[in-house]
Amino acid sequence: MTVDLKELLKTHGLKATAQRLSILDYLIHCHTHPTAEEIHEAFPEISLATVYNTLEKLIASKLVIVMGDGLTRRYDYYGEPHYHIINKTTGEILDADNFDLHPLLDAARSASGLTITGFNIEVYGENQKKEE
């Protein structure tokens, strides 16, 4: 995926700082839905506080979403609408875009009369237990 990160940040009302560029690029190309600590490990020259502050700015601008079970927050670039499948056995989070989400958004708009500005869909599953 080729994205002009400086322009992307600018269109979302953010300055293109070195930290924002690095973290956003990492999230665009990382498909493991990292924690802030994992992002910090990738960029040890950026303080953990700056990683958290940068993530909060990216979330507020709707470029990044946060996921998690309340204990662990994971982050994902949200440039293309998709949903997540979370394996409750392993904790693995998979991106999925194998169906059109527009009918769901249209139904939400119709039911509420609101302008739908975003969404976050997480589907949970567990490994099948083998019979002995």
C-alpha cells in the first residue's frame, strides 16, 4: 500500500512530525495489531509517553482505532473499512473485509436517523475442541 503519509496527516488536521510519520507507517504495514509497548520496541528512540500521545492523536483523527478486552489495548490503521475476527483461544486478531459493510451502515442510519461517522466490529471465536 502506497500512501503519502504527510498528506494523509495533513488532511486529518495533524502536523507531519517524525514520530507521527514513523508510527503511522508502522501501523499501515504491521498486521499484528500491536500494543503501544510493541510499537515502542520498534522505535526505542521514541519515548513510551510519546508513543501513547501520538496514538491518542491518531485515534482522535480517526486514522487509527483501538481494540482490546479492556486489559490490553491494540492499535490498527483504519484507512480501509474492515472488521476484526478475534481468536479468544490464542488472542490472535485477524483483519477481514470479505463482505460489504455498507448495508449494515445504511441500516444503522435508517434506524437512528443519525449520520454514521464510524464503526468498529469485532467478531469473537474459539478453537474447536477435539473430541477424545
